[in-house]
Amino acid sequence: AQSVTQLDSHVSVSEGTPVLLRCNYSSSYSPSLFWYVQHPNKGLQLLLKYTSAATLVKGINGFEAEFKKSETSFHLTKPSAHMSDAAEYFCVVSPLPSNDYKLSFGAGTTVTVRA
Amino acid sequence: SQTIHQWPATLVQPVGSPLSLECTVEGTSNPNLYWYRQAAGRGLQLLFYSVGIGQISSEVPQNLSASRPQDRQFILSSKKLLLSDSGFYLCAWRAVLSSYNSPLHFGNGTRLTVT
């Protein structure tokens, strides 16, 4: 079985400073991993995905994430936070091929951006 | 391109009334379809998923049911709503081909308040 742990339930940053959202996963096989963003009363939007190609993945809105197999981590970063980055972020792991329908979601990290 | 439509955006229903939420996907064939619920301040809970017409898998015993009458249509229903059914309901689709690596694509959600 696979699982995802988002290490911070809430992160607060100042506008223009870096953002780091931490995600650790467990999986018996090489996983596919995703980061989503959710603004209030909206659906989840895909930020980026890792699918066993390059370990450094670039996404939309200046976000990127690095897959580290040795650390079983997939942390999300952005060099300079913008007010519009205030939202909730979810790390997601894709299941094993034999159980290919259900994905595992982290509990989410709420990001607050201070002016 | 593929799009997903979910309606209504908001809904206020009395306890004991029926429910019907609809979701349709355009621009793809034979997608995997999902219903999630997000309670206030909590993560995403998978309610149902479907891999084909008439094929529904339920994740948790509850007051809700789902149907897939057409390839790209997914309906969430209840005969009698409970207060605990309040929440934010999200429909999502996922490509079947190489689905192990495919991300979920979400609708904009329905905010259901049961009074």
C-alpha cells in the first residue's frame, strides 16, 4: 500500500520569500507523484507531476518539486511567494498498477502569504 | 482539450430531502470517474469511483449512491439527506491509458449545506 505525509499543516511566509512544502511518501514501487493547489471553494488544480522521468519537475506558477528516492520525499518549492499563492496544497501518490484506481492524498498544507 | 463540468456550484437542502449532483466530462473517452467529499477543515475522502458505464465502486458505507448512465456522466445521489452529508463535493476524471501516471482532473466542486 502507499501513503503520503505532508509534514506541515500550515506554512506562513512573507511575500517575495521562498516557499517550501514538505511531502514524504511510502510506496512499494516507484510511484507517480503529484502536487495540487486548491483555492477557497474551488476544485483542485494540478501544479506538477513526477512520472519517473527527470527528478526535478517544473510546474505552473513558478513551482517546482524534486523527487528524492533515497529520502522518499517530493517537496514543493517556489523561490518567491506571491499573494495569490495563498491556498491549500495537496501532495498525492498514484497507486500500484494492480490497484490502479485510487490515489492517496496528503492531509494538505495551508499556505498563508503575509504582505 | 478535455473539460469537466460539475453542477450546481452551491446547494442548500433540508434534512430528509433527496440529492442529485451531476458531473460530465468532455473531450475524452472511457475515463475513470471519481466522487470525493471534503468536510470543513479536513482532507479529501474518496466516496465512489467508476471504471466504466454501470460499474461503481463504493469506498465507505454511507447515505449516498452513485451512477454512471453514460460514459462521461457521473451522478451522485441520496434519497434522504442527513446533516452529516454537508460538505464540498468534487468530481474528477482520470485517463485510462497509462493511468498509472495519469493525474486526476477536478471539477469546480459543489458546496452542499444540509439544514
